[in-house]
Amino acid sequence: MLRPSTCPGLVPAPLRLSRSSGTFTLDERTAIRATPGAGPAAALLRTLLAPATGLPLPLAPDGRIVLVLEPGLTGLGAEGYGLTVSGETVLLRAAGVAGLRHGVQTLRQLLPVAVLGTEPVRGVRWSIPGIEITDVPRYAWRGAMLDVARHFQPVSFLRRFTDLLALHKLNVLHLHLTDDQGWRMPITAYPRLTEVAGIPYGGAYSRAELRDLVAYAADRGVTVVPEIEMPGHARAALAAYPHLGNFPGRPLKVWQGWGVCDTVLGVTDEVLDFCRAVLDEVMDVFPSLHVHVGGDECPTAEWHRSPAALRRVAEEGLDGPDALHGWFMEQIGSFLTGRGRRPLGWTETGRDLPDCFAALAWRDADHGLTAACRGQPVIMAPHRSTYLDYPQSPHPDEPPGQPGDAVDLQAVYATEPAPAHWEAAVAARVLGTQAQLWTEYVATAAHAEYLAFPRLCALADTSWSGGHDWPGFQARLHHHRTRLDALGVPSRPSAILRPERTTR
């Protein structure tokens, strides 16, 4: 049995791997046999391998690449898989389609690096080494957040980013669609959200584009989780509809600064109706169980001065205007749970979200522990190891980024969602972890990819494999870097278009 660190450059490392004799070679005669239910994985395999290999890989009852969906393989869980490669056959088995999809990504990594190209490659022997793998992820939530509110990115990049996530068995794309600086999803009931608030720093997506992205990601085993910020980080919405603020007669513009804007939503019934109408349309496009509604960095100064907010405090019997935050989140959380969804929010203390919420702990890992001890599902996202808007190193050639110390590759790899000293029942409430790519300083797709990789490789290894073999990870990454190169992922600051630092 080989240790994962000695496997052939696989990222993330599989749970168990052993090498065997023989090599399986794909050629014009190679076909796929898919048992009932395995068709989507077979289609994915053909889609991913065809561009570079030029091979048809048809479905056939005697195909030597065999994909088996076998629900009785309960030991593999929802996303695990077993892969056996010999000189005669490739056998991929899983209890669920998600596991088969992950196995397909492993097959891609086992083939020559040229298979990742988008054009036919001649003169390559498309061989897979004899191998046996049993693979099960450590955590169910392995994600990356992409902020398209600060700087818009076209849907073509979202698809490419999804492909990069899937290659690394990352299964959540958290799409940050609204903030003070922009609103990127059209809402039929409120057209000015994109007419006014979608203009700065880019544009907006159509509903059809977002639906297609959701389907594209699902075909690759990635769930798209939308985020609509409230009650803070809402200046773009208030620029479109000022009457939803705390001082309805005040005209506002989309904010063009970074940081925390002190303009927040009001707390009237009309504001709640707006939020519910928006979320209804969001849920119509995004079928994900989790719906993110922000919740953090919400200054309460306006509520202290707003007559309507003060009336709400009195009507609800709250301790004061600061308590409106919890009251507001409770209203939104109850609405989402009533629609069969799980509300998700950023926690700043571990105690600031209603019990119905899953909590994303970003300020400090201890806040995740606090939320888990309260019984809430938790996703660990501590900023000192998962925020990819910080530079990768202190080197002066690094492009502009979030002010502060660098978050280097080893820091990301050291992310520990549920430390060993936590009680088992508390640790069980940790869904997983994700990285965040905020885009205040990231105007181009190339810049985003440069910041994401290889740090997302480290997060993938930690969330899937456990992240306890830094030397082994470095050795595997040395080869995996050739895959990223083949995919055109920038590896040096000079390879990206460096936006000028914005000063406001």
C-alpha cells in the first residue's frame, strides 16, 4: 500500500491507493459501459476527455471502461468511489453519481497532462497506470466563494472556475452576487437593481445565464450557493430603491469605496417584503439547500436615528436598536426555512445568528466552535487561512491585495475545520470549509485565478484528505503544477494584468 503522499501527483490525495502491474491505454476502440444511473458520469467523462484525445468513447455493452452505480456501497458514502485500473479494464464504482463524478476527475489526473487541453493533441499515448483507489472525502462542504459584486466577471469565467473546482473535488461555488458596490442578478419585481446597481465595475447576469451555470456546475458535481447581502452591505440596492433605507427621501449612489458602508436596509414591512420577493426569485434560479443572506458587518447607527426603526423596536419589545439585527435575521431565516431551505450567514461572534442558520465563521475559528456548541451547522472560513484576497507572499512583485499579512500556501494547508481536541458531537456539526476570494482589488479573471491557485489546491487537500502531510502535499503539487500550467492558470504575477490600485 502506498501512502497518499507517494501517489502519482493526485490533488487531493486519495484515502487509500496501491499500484498494480499493467497499464490501460485508451484508443479508437475504447468504449464505456455505464450501468443504470451512471449515464451522467459517463457523459462527463466523454465531455472532458474528447477535446484533447479526439476519441469518441462511445457507450457500449462490452465497453472496457466500466462505470457502476451501486447504492449498496454504503461505506463510500455519498461522494466516495472505488477505482481499479488494470491492463484490461477501468472499473469505477460508487454509491452515488457524485462519487462517480469525483472518480472521473481522478481519471483525468491519472492520464497524461496533455488531456487537459482544449484542442486535439497528436502523438500522445493516453495511458492510465495500474492502480487501485478507495477514496472518501473527510468533509461534505468543500467550497470556494467568488465575489462578483465588487468586480463583475463574465459567466464564461464562472464556468471555467467551476471546472477548476471540480478538478480538485471542491463541490461548492459560493457566488457573492450583491454588495454595496453592485447587484448582479436581475429581479423581475425590482428591475432597477440591475439597471442602476449593476452598472459600476461590470454588469449583471441574465436569469438564463445563471440557470445555465447552475446546470453546468451540477453536471460536474458542484452546487452553486447564492449570496444576497442583508441587512448591511446593501448600498447598491438602496441606490436603486432609496425608500428601502432608513431615510426614504435621501437619494443615494452605488458606493464606490471599499470596506464597510454605514448605509443599511430599513426594518419596515415593505423592506421585509422586498427581501422575501428577492429571495423567492433567487430560489427559483438556485435550487441549493443553502441560501446565503450575509448578515455581518451591519452598522446600527442609522437604526438609532430612524423613527421607523425606533417604532419597530418598541413594537417588538426589543432591548434597543442594536437588537434589530437579530430580529431582522430571524424574519429572513424563518422565511427561508418555511420554503424548505437552510439560511446561511457570516458569523462574527458565533452567537449572532438565529438557531435556524448555518454559520460561516470568518473572523476567528473560535467563533465556529461557539456556533457548533450552540448546535448550529458550521462552515469554517477563518480569514487568516482562507481569504485569498490577501497576497500569497510578502514579495514586492505580488499584485495589490487586501492590506495585511500574506496568506501563504502553508497557512491554507494548515486550515483545520474541526481540531482533534473538540468533542465528537461538536466536531460532527462542522460541514467543512471554504476559501473566499473577495475582489476589491481583483478586476480580471487572470488575477482571480492567480490568487486562487495553488492555494485552492491546498484547501482541496485539507478538506478532502485531512491536510496532515505538508511535505507529501508539496511533492504532489510539484507535478500538479504542470496540470495547472496546461490549463493556463497563471503562476507568476507577470502573467496577469495588474489593475491599478484603487484609492477612494
